Amino acid sequence: MTTQANGSALPPAYEPASVESRIYRMWEEAGHFQPKIDPDREPYTIVMPPPNVTGELHLGHGLEDAITDALVRWHRMQGDPTLWLPGEDHAGIATQNVIERELAKEGLTRHDVGREAFVERTWMWVRKYRSRIADQHRQLGASADWSRNTFTLDPQIVKAVRTTFVNLYEQGLIYRGLRMINWCPFHETALSDLEVDYEDIAAKLYYIRYPIVGEGGMPLPDYVVVATTRPETMVGDTGVAVNPADDRYEEKIGRMLMLPIIGREIPVVGDDAVKPEFGTGAVKVTPGHDPNDWEIGQRHDLPVIVAIDLKGNMNDEAGPYAGMSVDDARAAILRDLEDEGFLDHVEDYTHSVGVCSRCKTVLQPLPSEQWWLDVNKEYEHGHSLAGDAMRAVTEGRIGIVPQRFEKVYLNWMENIRDWCISRQLWWGHQIPVWYCENKHTTCQVNDLDKCPECGAAVRQDEDVLDTWFSSGLAPHADLGWPDDTDDLRYFYPTADMQMGYDIMFFWCARMIMFGLYNMRERGEERSMPFRHVLFHGLIRDAKGEKMTKSRGNVVDPLVAAATFGADAFRLAVLTGATLGADQKYSDDRLTSARNFANKLWNTARFVLMKVGDRRIKRPHPLDRETFALEDRWIMSRLEQLELDVDSLMKAYQLGECARQIEDFLRGELCDWYIEMVKPRLNEGDERPLKVLVHVLDHGLRMLHPFMPFVTEELWQTLREHLDDDMASQLIVAWFPKSGNNWKDAASETSIEHVIEVNRTIRNIRAEKKLEAGARPKVVLRASAYSAALKDTAAATNFTSRVELEVLDTSATIPAGEWAFGRVADTEVAVALPQVDAAVERARLEKELGESSGHAERLEKQLANETFRSKAPAHVIAGMEATLAETKDKVAGLRERLGSL
RNA sequence: GGGCGGUUAGCUCAGAUGGUUAGAGCGCUGCGUUGACAUCGCAGAGGUCACUGGUUCGAAUCCAGUAUCGCCCACCA
């Protein structure tokens, strides 16, 4: 044998820790993450969903890296100029909160330090965490272009944000207005509808008597009972509404009621929004603290009284309850109502309340001046933000994967309302609007120091924009918009986008609206931010619970990667579920993925050991004539795999694709091909080396998008032994493209048969409890497959440890003690020391039952005229072949039963 | 109140355009260290594909309905 130096040079087990950082550095230093702009080639671009700068990457980011990197590496290996554009998000509320908590440890609030110092302090935090986040991506193998890394508060993005704002403002889509908003008393800011969660709470429905006022302002003994879950808001009541069609209250409409305790007179109004069947059919109207009541108040010109302040406490409007918290005020009011006989009765009642999606504080609906984006207004004839965003999807310019999410997207977009974009925070994009003391308002991109109209000093609007306003610009802004940059011209529109389905509305929807709007000069076919958007599911813990800090079940992807290897982590999350579906995460899956990496490692180790110091030429199609049956088989199987990989990748079936490659390498290459050719290799036959090196090379290439580190490490050694035009690194090597050179259906059928025969032999060995070390004689009697069985006899002798003799059907099996089996046309006889006739009979009878049942079903179907006329020919032919084989088998079984 | 998804082996999940006896990993049982790999190999047990009805020559796959779990949307005083 030749030298074993190269194979033995690899340690016997794959050790990710000793490989990953070195390999990553090698890629990055070679500049492979940075695409070269080539006008003759279509680029592949994908923008990374920017993680919040507030902290660590979680499993969701790990999954995203696995998905994106697989797509990116696949395209890069196809030769596409490939750009994966990374970034981080300033994450307004989340980040501000982190810094406020830091301050709180020093006993300070943000107001103590002031806006400027607070923002500076936040920047210090950001600088520290940004590089940390990038390092975390690196550890997972993300081949993103760090030279283009973008932060959502970079000057370039500020310019993009302001330009967008100004354009929308000038077209009247952005406006400032007094509306009912969701106010979070904890964060002390307005929120958009999307940032509201609803929680069911067990509460009470309080029925309160509102006396009717007679002539002269005196309360009458008669009263109207209203039902409310929030009695404390009655201090802000300015009316009571009933349905105008409700007979019970018909004559009450227009009369005045006396607000209990407070003593204010309020009118009864008729409004269709009131449902007669709910409660008493009469509802107290508090326009200052309820969105519905706000609407009713608008319709009936009712005054608005705001009685709750921005921290959730009662203000002076609450009279005797001023200064109390909402909860205290509720208790006090109920006590007073009861004391004075106004509380009619109380019922248990479960309803949902809006809470802040971040801190779960119960939100206060308040009328407030905020900035809004009107997504339905036409900015040009026939064009609105939401309308364009819907059409891009319905007309197929943007594809949603999986497609079922299309409906969710469209349904949301159809019902979308104006977006509250201002936040009362300090960290973020400050609104580019300036006011002067003469009430002039200026909205412009550049900073302003004096009023262009009157020259007076100006003050910038203090609010900042919703974080998603800037994220929504990502694809074009990250590429340089509003400037006309090379990147923007070349890489926009981006190809794919990928995110968890949970941020479809927050992010995907906004990117589509903003992209189409800002890039509209490009025309419909080139203005969309991306051509496909992929929605992946959430990763839950092993019990299916959502991973949250409070549950303490959060898994750090870097710990997983450090324990099992980044490749194992990536493979595990990628194959854990299909796109769009949630997956449960457990170490078991990581373990098997790690084991596969090790299996691959040892496969390569074996091949390299056998190759020694040779340089191998790839198999040429002309070699087929000289190749053994199993050589032709594995080459044919490889070619089929390449075809399947191509179509699966194109269909974004990444998990299925990885699984199929793994199945091939494990189940066909390792389990069968390698085992079968060992005897030939031992005899110095070098043909299998050609095949082994080629198949391993292609396998590593195809697996690289999924398991980049181990494949690159192995390929670095393998390439030294392949006499071919090779790239220096696998990351930029060509991806196997399926040709039609090796497809060989006959070889596939033959080897499948040989494998089944081997399985049957082994099965008999195990069932008959033959000595593991024994080499029993085996006689095969076959017709059509006899040549294949003879060709592979040496292999079978080796892999199943037998002494094989292949006979034609004309020959008879010699006398002696045999255990019999059958595979299609092949009768398998394994020599036995002795046979237990009863056990053998039982086994044969069971098998006979199964086989004759199968034959009957086939016969019945084949006898069916409709089937014969409608089914495709290959199905019928296949079934007939199976029937023939099954009949042979039945005959054989009967014969053997008879001879027992 | 609308909408969506899941329900396949003990567990976690695959099964594209319907097609011959439904797969993998883990777990389980038995055997095994034949120089790539015990992070391994071989063999085996284990499934009426949630249920009912329909379409079809043929259904895990398509249609309708039911059950159950989960999710999303919606201004339920």
C-alpha cells in the first residue's frame, strides 16, 4: 500500500474549536465576503435584519445566519457577485431602557443627566456592543461584508431618514395631528398599534346609576344605568350614548344626566356604535380615555376631558381623586358610589386590555398630538403607500415564501391605518422639523439654526421617530440612497430578504412601502426592496415554550456552537423545521448534527489515507466503460443528487436539501460505496480513488453552504490531491452543476438489488445468530441480476462476511442446511450449522402471508381496466415488474415450505 | 368575530406537481472493536399518516366537515 501520511495527518475526530476561527480569518483576509461589481453578472444581494444593539445574539439570529449564509454561500459559489449586507439597529425604546436602567443603578434618571449627555452615554454603549455583535456573527460563520456594516444612526442613514420624512411631509403623507393614541405610562411615550399586546384579564363590570336631570337642574328619581370596566374614567365623562333604535331609551335621547359624585350635567346622545344587547345598552362616553368614546365624542361634539396624566395618575380634572393612581382612584370612586347609592350592581367580566408589548404595563388611551404617516393617501394618481405595497405582492413582483403568508400580509395591508411614527424618547432619529417663536414650521433635511421665514431662533421637534421608520429604509438606505451610489445602482433591488414571521408587519411591510416609494423613479420592476421574502418560524425550547429571559430558558447560540461546533448548530436549526414553522430546540439534534460532522471528517480521512500522496484526475465520462458497477452507480447517484440540490435550493427548501446531501453521503457513499470498494483498494485497484475523490469533492462543495467550516477545512487538504483547475478556497469554488454524463438507471437498479441481497444475508445472519466472525457459505440463485451479483461478489464477501457463490436459475442449490431468503428474482441461501424447522416454518409462513397479500393487491389493481387506461405507462410497467418478482418470491417460499 | 398553521413511529421532524409495501435522527432490543469513524457499524421491533365523508383507477398528499392544540388579526363599553 501507499503512504498514509495525509490521511493520518488529520486527527481522528473533528475538533471545531481548533478550526473555526482560523478558517473564518482565512476567508475574511482573502476578501471573499466583499463582492466585485461586475456589470455583466446579476448580483445576489441580501440585507441582514439588523439585531438590536442592546445585547447578545439569540437563537433566532443564529437561525437567520444559518439560512442567509446558506443562500449567500450557494450564490457565491455559483459565481454571482454576492453581497450580504450586515447592520445593527439603534432600537429606540429597547436601548433607551437599557441605559436608563444603568443610570438607575447610580440613582439617576435620564432627566438628571440631560438629553445630550444621555445620548452620548448611549453612544458609548453602542460602540462597545456593535463590534461584539459582529464577532458573534463571525463565530457562526456568517460570510457578511463587514466593510459595509451599517448602523441605523449612521450619518448616511440619518440623511436617508430625513429625506424620506421631508418628501412624505411635503406630499402631505406625514402630518401632525391630535388623535387617540396608545400611551405607555412606564416608557412615557406613544406607541403604534403594532406595539400593543392584548391580554385577557378577569375583571368586573360595574353598573352605575346616572340620575336623569329634571327641569331646573334637579335630579329626578329616575336614572340610566351604564356599565363600565373602568369606573375611574367617569370623572372624564361628557355624555352617555345609546343606540337610537333602542326602544328603551328612545325618549331619553337629548335629556341631561347628572354625573354622580362629580355633579356635572351630561347629555344622552344616540349613536349607532352602541350595541343594545351589551350591558344595559347605555354607555358612558369618556372621549379623553377611550378610542371608541373619542369617536362618539367627535360625532356629537362632546367636550374632551383628560383626567389621567402621562404617568398614569389622576390629575386636577379628577377633582377629589386628583393625585391618586388609577387603581387607587378606582377603589375610592367605587366606595363613594356605593356609599351614595349610585352603584347598581357588579358582575364578573373577562375582557382584554391593551398592554405595552415590551413592559406589559396597561396602556392608557389618550388624545395626543403626534406625527402620523398616512399610508392610504394618494401621493400620485393611483398610488398610495399601502396600495403599492399590496400590488407589488398580488402582481408577483415580490414573492412571499412560504406563500401562505401572502394572505396574512395582504389582509393586514388592506386594513392598515395611519401609523403613529413619533416617540417621546431621546434615543433615535429626531424629527427633522423646526419651530420658531412666530409659529413658523420648517421641515428639511439639514439642521436648521434660524427660521428661514423670519430669522428667529428655532427649536427642533423633541420627538424621535419609531425605530421601524429607519429600519424600513434598510435595503436602499444601506446601499447609499438618497445618493446615487455604485452600490445602489448595482445591488438594488436586493434578491432575497429573510426574517421571523413575527416582524412581518413591523419590518417587511414597511420596507416594501418605503422601498417602492423612495425608489419609484426606477419603475415598478426595479423599485421593490427585494424580490423574495422568506419567513422563518420561532425557535422554542424543548417543551415548546417561547424562550424568554423571564422564563430562564434562553439558549445562547454561541454556547451551542462552542459545544457542538458552528456547523452542527447551523445544520440542526436548518433541518429542525420547514420554513415558516416553529421548531423545538434540543441538544439531541445538536448531537446528531455534530456526529454527522465527525462522520464527514472521517470519510475524508479515509479517502485521504487511501489517496496517499497521489494527485488524482477526475473521472471522465469515457471512463465509464472501465468502471465497475458500483463506480457507475455512485456517479449516477451523485449526478441525481446534484439535480435535486439545484431544484431544492431554488425552491428555498434548505433543510430538505441539507438532509438529502447528508443522506447521500452517509447512506450511500459511506455505508455502501466505501465498504464495497475496500477490497478493490486493498488489491491496488485505483479506479475507486478517482471516484472517491470526485464524489467527496462534490459532496463537500454541496455541503459547504450548510456546514462551511468542516467542509472548508477538509477541502483544503483534498484539493492538493485533485488534479483539476481548483480555486484556492472552497468558499469561492464552483458549485456542482448537474450535467447528464453519468445517469445510469441500470446500474442504480442493479446496486439497489445487490444492497437488498446483502441486507437479506445480514438479516439471516442476525436472526440465525451466526457467529460474528464466521464466514458462512452463501448461494445465490438468480436470473436477471446474476451478472450484477457476480460482479459484486467480492464486495459482498467483504461487506457481509460470507463466501458467495452465484448460480443461474437452472442450477439447483446443493443439499445441506440452509436458511433461505429472497430478493426479487434472487434466491438467497445461507449455510447454517443447524436449523430449527418449526421456527423456520413460522418465519416462512409469515413472509408468505405478506407477500401473497401484496401480490393480490397488485393483481387486483392491474386487472382494473380503468387503471390500465388512465395510469401512466411507467407506473403500470413498474407494478407489473413488482408483481412478477413478488410471484417468484411466493413460489420460492412455497417450495421451501414444502421441503421442510 | 374573522383568518392561518399543526395533528405521520415512544420523542423531534421530513415527506414539491396524488402513483408500486410511508422515511430520517434520537430512543428502544440484539449483535459487533473486520485498521475511516464507538461522535461508529450491522440487524430488528415500532405507524389503521387525528376523525368522518367525498373526488379519483389510485389519497398521508386534493375537497368538505369534525375534533384538538397553537398562532395572527379585530376599537368586545
